[in-house]
Amino acid sequence: MDAALVRQARAGSQVAFARLVAIHEKPLRGFLRKSGWIDADDIAQEAFVAAWSHLPKLREDSGFRAWLYGVAWKKALSQRRGAQRAAVRDEAWRGEQDLEAAAGVAAEDRLALEKALATLPEDQRACVTLCLGQAWSHAEVSDALGIPLGTVKSHVTRGRERLLAVLGDSQ
Amino acid sequence: MTPDDQLSGFLGEQPAVSRADLFTAIVMQKIEHRVFLGRIAAAAGGAAVVGLIAWACAPALNVLIGALAPGLTPVAAALALVAATLLVSSPSVRQRLGFVSI
């Protein structure tokens, strides 16, 4: 489905690109939030705008998702390196950015997982979020984030162990 | 539910409030703005090139215009009259001039 829309967007169709945005915005924002970026929405917006501008550089139409996440990841990293952005958000805005709590995860487990996730290095957090949370393959994550495949595998294994240990402790 | 299921559920959480329409609208607005700026820049570049060519060809163009102008003046005046009539008679212009009630 992405491939057809990407082809149309490449030809200049803003309608097709708007559909791509609608398809990918929620998981992308979820990924960025879980990876610890407070300005997840801003980063996601910038990533989509950059994706539109650089669409001709996309090698395979079917690889849009991984490529988009890679663009967003680079944006997030460059934002952190750059000047401090306005970080003040009012409570209503924060409320809108809250994530939908997964069914079957108790509140105390969720809290423990959030704390543990925040202690993971950002690369590891991103790998764990995409592989375990969004069911991406190791190769896809490696391709999207520009991290070697072996590193992705070890990040996921170690991250999973640390998070499961926390989950076990809280029970 | 196994711990792994719980973990995947937690890591796969997505924004609670769906703001897809608003989010898409903001992104597309930014894209349109960027496209517009690109077009303006291209048009400005084109105009600069045409201006440069006209400036370079000014001696020849002066001679040409000097030769053609006397014969073309009535035609230019007629065209200007037609353009002005069309402009004034267009509904949006008439509306703005107050000739048509809204």
C-alpha cells in the first residue's frame, strides 16, 4: 500500500502524501515518545516535511516506513545536539500527548517499566521499542536507524532482559 | 498474559488521542509553504535570467522596439482597453468595487 502512495507522492501528489502521513503518524509519534523524546510531535512533523522534500532520494518505494523512521531518528538526534528548544508545555498539551495504556499491564508495572526504559541508552531504547513494541525485524531497525545488525540484536536482547527483570521484580 | 506480552503491549503504546486529521493538516500546510517558497525562488531566478538577457540585448531591442512601436501603438491600446474591461467585469472585482451586492 505504501509503495503505490509513495509512487504518487513522488509524482507530486500531496493527497497521496497526506495519506502516508495519516497512516504513519500515530506509530511514529508512539515510537518517538517511547524513545524518550518530549517533542515527539514536533520531531514527527519535521520528519514528514523532510521526507516530502527528500522523497526522490528514497531508493525503494516499499521501504518508505523504515526510511521515514530513519529520518525521524536523525532529526531527534540533531535536535538534541542543537540549541535547547522550548520545552515548556502546558498540562493540557501533555494530556494530549499521553499514550494509551496497554491492556493487561498493571499500573505499577507500567510505572516500573517506564523508569527502567528511561535508564536504557537511547539507541537501545529505540531498538527495543521498534522490535518488541512495533514488531519490526532486526534488519529493518538496523536499516532505519543506521545501527549495525549485531548491535541491534544485542540491544534488543539486553534491553528485553533488563525490562523483564523489572517486570518480575514488581510482581 | 506472559511478561513478554506485557512488555510488547507497553512498548507498543501509541498516543491516546487520535489527532491524525490535525497532525496531517499541519504537516501538509508546512509542505505547501515549502513548495510555495520553492516556486517563488524558481520564478525569481527565471525573472532574473530574463532580465539579464533583456539587459544584454538592450541595444538590439531598442532598435527593434523603435521600429515596431509606431505600428503597434493602436493594437496595444486596444488590448489594454480589452484587458481593463475584462478585469472590471469579473465578478470578484465587481464585488470588491461594490457593484454587486453580496
